[in-house]
Amino acid sequence: MSKHISILFAASEVVPFAKTGGLADVAGALPIVIKELGHEVRIAMPRYACIGERKHKLHDIVRLHAQAIPIASTPVDIDIKSSFLTNSKAKVQVYFIDNPRYFGREGLYQDPANKNRDYPDNDERFILFCRAILETLKKLGWQPDIIHCNDWQTGLIPVYLKTLYRDDPFFKNTRTVLTVHNLAYQGNFPASSFRKTGLPAQVFHPDGVEFYGSFNFLKAGLIYADAITTVSQKYAEEIRTLEEFGCGLSGVLEKRKEDLYGILNGIDYREWSPESDSYIPARYGPKNIGGKNENKLALLRRMRLPTGGPTLLLGMISRLADQKGFDLLQQAAEDLLRLPVQLVILGTGEKKYHDFLESLRSRYPEKVAIELGFSTELAHLIEAGADAFLMPSRYEPCGLNQMYSMKYGTIPVVRATGGLDDTIENYDPATGAGTGFKFVRYDAREFLEAIGRAVRLFADREAWEELMRNAMGKDFSWEVSARKYIQLYKKIIK
């Protein structure tokens, strides 16, 4: 077998074309790095309404005529358009599955005009996406060694390959990898949705795609993919062995444990580095950390907080949800704000947390600042200006902000779960080793105690700066992760 591998990366969202979460960041970065390492990579995604033809320089490739893809026995026409992901070293072709009826909408998965409820035909939309990818490859005559599927929206691709396309010589040498970015999102639909797929009836059973009487896209992928990955080693262990993390699928994952791998996400240091960041007023690095103070002052002024005093400035950039530990913050808030700290939060999410944070800000205007929404500029300024970064997540498959924070010398305070546990080394005052502060139990007192450790160390400027340099010295670049994926591809091709 040659060292050169061809990979189709299938994802429902890809930066810079469309994004709701971390999957888009991965899909926009990992294929580029795999291409830089000498392999052939292309991407397939839906063409949503937000992907403008002129803005993203789309051009027509082929048309798939209706008879190729029946959805619920109704033929569907598809146009395949193309553009490119580029950086200074690599260029990756992106195929867009274009059907205005199914994908030409304002939201990716949810209807903004209907209280952000899931589109009722999401089953048909992503049945179409999975079938269209396979038919597109045949139409183009391109036979990838690997189809790298991501999350439930692509979960039917491995099933189709091992059933309807099993005897198709075109896919004889194609293998599949399914990456789970967050097991809580599964694509669970009524049993009646199964009849829309055209799949053989014998796969709808408890050892197949059935899930307690319903039809589960993610379970389908977990059963039929040649290999399964998730985005950190700890999360791979948690979802297999702990019911609270397994979301009903831990038994399936336990059966497939020999084919389950944890590969940590990387981060793009071209975008996230204090030495080159165009969004921050002062650039700095591990040999010149003085610039961080200028960014701290800029952040305090931007958020209208007092700038005097040796106060530990805590930052958070997050979806405001239970999963992210905001219930712990709510329980700990009064005791936390008695400490010499200030708190800056950027995010949006559940109304109960909007109300809580606005109330907290009104009661502690000199200590708490919030911005409800999202701003790329402010996100970078928080990473550069905060002293410490809070991530008290109930669970966290990988997490990226703790890795950004370390690069910026902003010390993470995290719960020891998933990727947070894998990436952060707990500070040891005896040796000075470590990159952050961890707590184990999902408990407000333990969270507060970890912040207390950070507050005490912050008073010792020399020790704190040593911790900053420890954190800034870590390498979470995508190349490390990409090489692990390439090793896995080679293993399953054999």
C-alpha cells in the first residue's frame, strides 16, 4: 500500500462556510493539515442559505438526477457545487450538496422563526446528505480510501456502504471512520423515519439501527463504521464506561471498544497566538509576557470594570448551559465574589443563566461584566487579558478554550473531565510543575476551592509567571492530531 491516502471528510458544518459549534472548527482545520502532510483530502457538506454563491466563489460541478436518490420513495434532484478551503500551504476542494428545498434555509438544524426548534424534516435532510455524498463520488469517479464521517448527520454513510452499496465494486476498497464530537447529539427519530432511507428492513433491530423503538442515526454509524473516534482519550473512556456520559449508547461503545480511539482536537495557532493576534492591543510571548498586562487593562476598560488593585481577572467564553457548569457558578457566586477577583463572561444560551448573570452584574458592578452574544474580537481579548479561565464543565468531550488559554498564558481552572482532564496538568506547588488548576467532583465547593488555589498563587508573581510559561510551552497544534488520524486510516485500510 502506498503512503498516499485519499480521504473524503463529510461534515454538516465547516468553517468558514457554516458554523454552530466546534465541529465546524475541526472540519475547517483538520483536512487542511492532513493535506499539508501529503495526502489527498476533499470535503463534503450541505449548501445552506448562508453560503452565498458569489461570496464563497461556488461553481457548478455535476447534477445528480432524481432517480439516483429517492427519499421516502420520492426522487430528489441534487446539484453539486464546489469551492475551496485554502491557507498559505494547502488547498482543499469542498463539495456542496445543493437542494434548496432541504438545505436552503436560514438555520442549519433549527428554525430561527420557530423558537429555534429542530426542523421536523431533519431526518430527510440528512438521509439525503448521506446518500448524495455516495452518489456524488460515483458521478465524479473519485474513489477515496477513507470516508471520514462526523456526528449523527453523517451516521448513515457506513450503513449504506455495508448494505445497499455492499456489492458495488466502486466502493470495494473504501473504509469509514466516524468521529463523535458530542455523544449527547444523536439524531434520534421515530421508527417511521427508517422507511425513508431505503435501507433493508433487517438492519432495524436492537443490534442495528433501532434505539428503544426509534431510529438513531448516530447509533447506526457506531455499529457500522470501521473505526470510531472521539475528541479526547478521557472522553472515549467516559462514554464507554459511565452511563451518565454514554447517553444510552455506552453498551454499543463497550462492544466496539477495540475500534474506539480518543484523538484530541488540535487548535490553529495561526489564529490563536498572542505573538501574532491582530485582535489584541499588545502582542507578547513566553519570553516577553509583559504585554499581557496591557491587554488586561484594555479588557477591563472595554468591560467598564475598575482597573486598580492586584485582582485575579477570571474569564469565561461559553454557551450558557448546564453542561458548561453554570449551575456551579450560580451556587458559588456569592462566595467567589468575596475573593479578590473580577469576572468577565462572553456567551449566550439558556434564559435562566442570562437572568442570573444580569442580576449578578447589577449587584456587583465593580466585579462582574457580561456580554450576552458572541464577538470574535472580545473572545480574543478575553483570552489575552484575563489572568485565569474558568471551565467547570459537567462533561467536555474535548474543549478548545482551555488550549487557547494556555497559549495566551491565561491559566485554566477546570473540572477533570474529558478533554479538560487530558490537556491540563494540575499545578503542584512543591515542584512548580503544572499548567492549571483542576477539581474532580462536580461540586460548587470543589470549584471554589480550585479558584482559591489560583488566587493564592497569583499573589506570588514569580510563581505565577512560571506557571504561565509552563502553560504557554504546551503544543496542541493540529499536526499532532492529524498524524494520529493518518495512522488510524492506514490501520483500517490494511
